[in-house]
Amino acid sequence: MIERDPVCGRDVDTKEAIVVFKLGNDRYRYFCSEKCAQIFQKTRLGL
């Protein structure tokens, strides 16, 4: 399954995603790299 990285917009294969965030019961975010995951944490989650 292919999802879009919410930071850089690249297509990410969910089986090969570097980092996965679970938001809520059935919402997931997949990232192409650790860097994109860190940017998401800082800008979207305020961590």
C-alpha cells in the first residue's frame, strides 16, 4: 500500500516506511525518513 509522506509529499510504501506514527484508533502517518518524522513532530504535534 502506498501512502504520501505528510512532510515532503513523497510516496511511501507502508511496508518499507522508516517511521510510523499512530494518531487515534485507525489513523497512521508514514514517513520516508527519520528527518521527515522529526519535522512532523515539531511542526504538527508541537513536540
